[in-house]
Amino acid sequence: MLEILLQNRRDAATARRFFRRLPKRTGAVPRVAVTDKLHSYGAAHREVMPSVEHRCHKGLNNRAENSHQPTRQREDAIKGFRSTGGAQRFLAAFSGISPHFRPRRHLMTAHDYGAEMTVRFAIWDQVTGVVGRPAEA
């Protein structure tokens, strides 16, 4: 996903570079590659990774798209990351902080959720050194 956000062009050469870098970054050759319907991905896939199954249906990428919603929101807010380093700095911090404020709500009652969030905010205040929160009006 981030490869798409940070590249200048979405042409065949860029797609070939993406498919070449993929095994190097992950350390393994994927069993299946899921991409959007851009035709350059199909051409690059056939050339670079012919043994890997390639899927490019409209709904298959939803899981990846939904997991990157915070990245998309950040991208919209600042109209794109200015550099790969900036994206990396944001995502490194965000990936550690985000789960702290997103408990598995579907496994809790409303009362337990409220109590859990109170504890988590207290921990956050302790870690960040915040003395007290301003009272809500």
C-alpha cells in the first residue's frame, strides 16, 4: 500500500520494481499477490513473478485498504507524505500508539469498555507526563 502512496508514477517500470522489492522486504516469496486493477501490475507480475498467483478483483483488496485507513486519513490531512522517511516516522509511532486506544470493543460490554478506556487514558497520561486533563464543559 505505501509503495503506491509514495511513488511518482504507476507505470510498468514502477510495478516491476515493486514486485522485485517485495521478496527482499518480506524475506519470502508470497503465495498470492493482491493488487488493484491497474494493468501494469499484471504485466509486471507475469514478467517478474510468474509462479505467484495474481488476483486483482474489486473486492479483494478491501482488507488491506481498511487496515490502511489511518494512513489514508493522514495522507488526506497533509496532502500526501513528503518523503518515505516522513511516512516511516509517522507509521512507526502510529503502529505502537493506535492499538492502545482501540481495544477489542466487540468482546466487551459498554461498562467494561468505559472502564478499560479510563485505565488506558490514565496509562497514557502517565507515560506522556500529562498532569491532569482539562475539565469538559
